[in-house]
Amino acid sequence: MLELTVNHEATHAVVAADGEIDFLSADLLSAVLNKQLAEGRPHLIIDASRLSFCDSTGLGVLLEARATAIKRGGFVRLAGVHGSFDRLLSITGLRGAAFPVFDSVAEAASA
């Protein structure tokens, strides 16, 4: 199960993910991220501190959101990455290269 919470800040939107991102929940994540982008919020921070799992489907959603955000002059930054999600990003070579990773949302926002 995945719960997403969105908070709008002055310069960015924070999407907090609680639970698992997999093929069953990836559509929910995609819808939330696409809504932010469509509403003119291309600066996205994903708070992964409560994320317990992310598979390749979820990673694909994040990559699509990143591509759209970049086209619109924005970014997708990750905060609070840990455990298997951190390993997935490292193994795929996306940690730091495609997705800047920060310890906290505050650090991601001030980068």
C-alpha cells in the first residue's frame, strides 16, 4: 500500500511517499507527480524517508517525471533515501547522476 502526501512550498512541491511503490501503486505516484507538473510545479522533492520499497516500475515513474520536470526547467530531487531503494538507485547508477539524493527535505530544498 502507498500513501502520498503533497505539500506546496514557495519554490517546490514535496511529495512524501509512505509505503511501497510497485506495479500496483505506480499509477498513483504517476498521477500525483503528473498533476504537480501539469499545475506548473516542475520543482519536485520526493520524501522517501517512509518509503519501504520501490521496484523498477516505480523507478520508471520517477524517471518519466524527471524528464518532464527538466523539460519545464525543473528537477526531481530525492530526500531520506534508505534501504532497498538506496540500493536500487546505486545499482542502476541513478543515485546522484539522474537523481540528486539528500538526507532531508530541508537539504534538498536548499540545494
